[in-house]
Amino acid sequence: MKISIWDKWFIACMLAVSISNLQSQIVNSKNPWWVNLGAGPSLVGSTFSMNAGMVYCYQFEHSMISARIIGVTNKNPTVQEIDPTQINNKFSDYSVLYGPLWQSKQSYVSVGAGIGLVRAAYETHESISTHTSLGLPLEAQWFWRPTRFAGIGLYTYASLNFEKHLFGMLMCVQLGMW
């Protein structure tokens, strides 16, 4: 899968924000931040797919702002050998969300909603068609943090948009400072 200029731009911005937050966190640990990295199953409309994603989260008080980038595809080489006319769906979800966060000493649960952009590419043997749509992203997170800098958990999401609705789950590793 080729990485578009938008993907590169988003990743560069996320890294810049992470580095600046890391510097401020070393001095002041009142506002925790972390990055979730994961993969898992998803649905694009009614088609089973796989996805991978990165979610940057920043906590203040009992609220959280998160920015996510998720890539989804149903491309399967085995199925393509059987049915070469199958359309390959590739989606990118770029979203910023806000919501409440509930936490205990070693875990937290959060939900959020926001605004997002979905880029879709439909690839057949003969052509590629691309579309972009605004969306309403939703998220729910549950994480267990056995240490101060690492955790594991589940990130579930939905993106309600004008192209095709996306639903999925990421099994994640979490790294950050809290």
C-alpha cells in the first residue's frame, strides 16, 4: 500500500506533537499523554476487513482529546486468485475526538466523538477510483496499565460517513507517560 502525501503529513504532525509533549511531560506530569498502536478486525459496510492504526491521546482533568489514523483494507491475495474481479477496498480514517475519561490506578475507560475525514480507494483489475468524505468518528477505549509507561487494551471505533461506514477494533499496545 502506497503512503500518500496526506498520510506522511499526518504522521509528521503526530510526531511533532508527541516530541513537544514529551519535553513538556518531563517537566510537568500533570497532563498525561500516550500513543496506542494496534491491529484487528473491521467492517467496511458489510465487508469483513483488517485494519491497523495509531491513536495519540492527551488527557486533561477527566477529559481526553485523541487524534487517530486508521488504515483499513479487504485486500486478500488468496481471494483474488479465486475471484480476480473482486474490488479491493482501501480506507484511511483521519479523526480528532473529544470525550470523558474514567480511570483507576492501573486502568481507564473512555468514550469520544468528533470530526473526521475518510479517504476511500476502490481498486479493480482495470482501474482505481478514489473518494473523500467528511465523517462522524466515534471511539471507546479500555486499557490496563501495569507500569507507568506501557499498557495493553482495546480500542473500538466507528466512522459514520457519506462513503461507507467503518467499524472496527484494535488490539493495542500503549506507550506514553501517565
